Amino acid sequence: MSYKSATIRIMEDAAIKAGRSLIRDFGEVEKLQVSRKGVADFVSAADIRAEKILMEELNKARPGYSYLNEEGGEIKGENPDFRWIIDPLDGTMNFLHGIPHFSISIGLEHRNNGKSEIVAGLVFAPVSQELFWAERGQGGFVGNERLKVSARKEMEYAVFATGNFCHGRKLQPHSLDIVKDVALQSASIRCLGSAALELAYVAAGRMDGFWHMGLKPWDMAAGILLVQEAKGTVTDMQGGTNPLEKGNIIATNGLLHKTIDGIIAPYYRKAA
């Protein structure tokens, strides 16, 4: 049975409240699909509304914490030891096009003696109402079920996710080559459009791995902890352990990490 600490409950309440706002706005976006005007501006406003709700709710419960947000950037609080890393709408392109696959991501970073780590993470999918959450050293959960990465060892049965397939030419010239090489060895590749949810799916064993270049900390802060607490492996593409710094990530069930890293890393070195 899962136990939600006060921190997780605060994050959950904030995400659910912001999720209600996103669902209302998503209903309006679906109606706007017949129009070419105003949709992007409406989605941007929805993003900002959700971020405002998250910050208000989190600040009420934990006043003085710092923030790193997609929309508002970094906001320094009175307490420099803790920082919320927030993405109020991960999967903006899906939201914009009326595709019901997007999420809210909240990570809590603790800084101590010059070092920092994500100590709590939550990813909430407002449409499906799935809540993924984890605390460092306490395991991860989806609802009340413990998160556990898949046990697949064979590439031919494995399913991977990436976001670079969608806009790889802009981010990294070899992205499509990487996709081709992974596709030839695996069962399938998905490009679902929400890095936070894709990391949550790796943690839940639904995907066997995920890679992406050009991410921001708010895209993956919570998801990294979910995968780690589900006994998966997370690295950057240089083999290091801090994707938040590098902006690129490989997350797997651990069993397939060496194989995927062996496919991706040489390409990344060419482009670096």
C-alpha cells in the first residue's frame, strides 16, 4: 500500500486543481480546431493559467520555496534550499491540436552543500486522471500501485519512445538516423508528445525506454525520479547522471540501457 507524505499531497492537490483548469480550456480548444486564428494564443493563456494555479497552491503550503517554471523562468524564494521545477502543460502541441495526451509535471529539488537532487516528483495526466508520483528512497506509484520498470531484455520485443523523431532535424542532425537504427532492432518506436508522460510510462513498464535531446529541466525533473524509483536507469548521452544539466536523456528499464546507449551515443558525439 502506498503512503503519500504531506509533500506529495500538496503536489497532488495543486496538480489536480490546475488539471481542472486545463480540462476546461482543452474543451474550448477542441471547438477552435475549425479556426486558424487564435488557437495558439488561447493555448498559451491556458498554460499560463495552469502555472499560476500551481504556484499559488504550492506557495500556500510551502511559502518561500524557489521556482523554475516553463513560463515564468526562475523565481528565487526566501528558502534557497528547495526549488519547485514545474511544467504546467507538457505536451503543448498535442493540446493545441486537440489531442488528449498532455500532462502536468512537478519536481521538488533539494540543494545541500552545493549539490542538488530531485527528492519528490509527480506527473498528472488530466484527461485520464492518472497520477504518477515518487519520493526519493520511497519508491514510485501510479495511483496506489507501485511503479516497476519492464523486465524485457530482448530488443526485438521492446517498445521505445522519443520526441526527436518529430522535430529531430532542428535539434540534432542525426536524430532520424538514430530512430532508424533503433527501429530496425526493436518492436516499435512511439512519439507521443509529452516527455513527462513518456518517462512515467517507462517507470510503469509500459515503455522499455525513452530518449530525447534538447529538453529543459521542467520537462524531465519529475520523470527522472519516477524512473529511478521504479528501478530503471537514467543517464545523459555522455554517460553521466545529470540529464537536467545536459538537456538530453536516456531512460530505460536498465536491462536495455547499454544497448540503447550504444546506438545513440556515437551519433551524439558526432553532433557535439
